[in-house]
Amino acid sequence: MTLVLHRIDDRLIHGQVVLGWGPPLGVEFIVLVDDAVATSDWERELYEMAVPPDMEVYFHPVEGSAAALAQYRADERPGILLTGSVESMRRLVEGNGIPAVNVGGIHHRADRTPRLRYVFLSPAEEQALREIAARGVEVTAQDVPSAHPVPLETLLTSRHEL
Amino acid sequence: MSNPTTPRAIVAGHGGFAAGLVSAVEVITGRGDTFYPVAVPDLSAADIEAFLREAMDRTGARVIFTDLHAGSCTMAARRILRGTPDAVLVSGANLPALIDFAFAEAKPGPTAARHAADRGRAAIITLEGTP
């Protein structure tokens, strides 16, 4: 297997990831790419304790994580790659052959427009998603496996009423 | 609620988990107001943490019951525990645990929370059908 999901989710590891996507995809490891988490023992421990005993978590800062992706792609086990921001995923996508990006959860912030119930985007984040798509990467929004994936163009023209 | 008191614990979780459990405690014991239910629909991790802190400040409660070990409320509560030495988190909470806590008003919060967790664990059983 390989990395079976590349997800942007500002909650990082939480119920939807571990229990929503984990069992249907048979996920055995999570690659968490986030600068703040990668450099904090306490943050790493927090997320390590959030997964079942049979699931492993690997931490990387954004810088230099591209080299590690090849290693995880070659892993026999199915895995999920997680970033907490659009910008981190945009940087990862550059030249790394990521086929598809799942926008799983980006929540309210003052400069963001509500696009879906679980996706709020700033103009810079919308531009970054367009740049990811321009590299031939399929970008869709989908919080849980049973939901319909929302294509990027639909996402960017949607408006969620709060 | 039929027995107005100051909430002694926060209940937080996905969807209607908190309100549903607290409603059930009220129906069964009349002590639903032991708990302050918190729903966190589609908030960021930081907002969930702020929401829980606000609930704790408002009620003075230092015990938090959450639904899932890996859930966003549990993660937020674990961040709150760091630097809040008098707070206690019980994740994986269920109705038997909350009912036990509701009747433990004479015990200190942490003691009552630990007892409630034990009761909640013990209350999960499986029964097999018979021919």
C-alpha cells in the first residue's frame, strides 16, 4: 500500500481521522506534517496518545519532509498524510507527485469565508488550493468517507450560511 | 431541570452526545443539572479549547467528561489539563458513569470522577442469545 489519503485538517488527529477514515481505509500509520507539533515533545505525545495501539504516528516539519514521503509511499501499510494548513500542503505538493488532496476541515477564523459547514477559507488559502490544483492534483472537500466529495470549483463558489 | 444546583462537571462530545447524556441523567435521576453540556459543532481545535475553558470558568467545574479518546473535545481537554492541576478528564464517558458521578456530590470532584470512570467501565457487558 502507500499513502492513501493526503488531508488538510486543522484539528490534525481527531475522531474523524482515526475512526472515520481509519477503518475504511485500513490505516495503520499517520504522517503528521506540522512545524509546531514536530518541534514539541508535549504536542507529539498528545497526538501519539490519541491513536489506537496498532496505529503509528510519524512527525515531520514541512521543511525537508518531501524526502520522507518516498519512504512512506514505499511502506507496505496504508497510511494517511495530514497537514494542519493549506499552505503546508501546498509546499508539500511541489514536485512530490501527490495525486489528490482532501480538504477535511478548516474552521472559522475572522479572515475566512464559510464555504462549507467544515471548510472556511481565506483568499490566500483559496489561491493556494488553486495552485495545488494547477499542478494536476485533484482537490476535493470531504469530511467523512460517506460524504460526497465536493470539487474545488464548487467549493470555491459555495457559501455556507452560519 | 428539577434539582437546580451548580454544575460540577462539563460533558462535551460530538453531535448531540452531551445534551443527550445529560437529558438521560435528568430523566433517570432528576440530577441532570450536575452537568453542563457542551456541543462543539465544527469549531477549530483552538475554539473548542476556548469554549471548554469558558464553560469551566462559568461553572467552576473542574471535571470534564468527553466521548472519544481521540476526539476533538478530549484533545482540547487534555490541553486544558496542562496547567490546571485541579482538573480531571474522563474520556469515553457513558450514562452509568455520569449517573454515578451525579450521586457522588459528597465526594471531591477528582475522587468522584475516578469512581465514575470505574463504574462506567464495569457497566459495559455483552450478553449472548440463547436457543
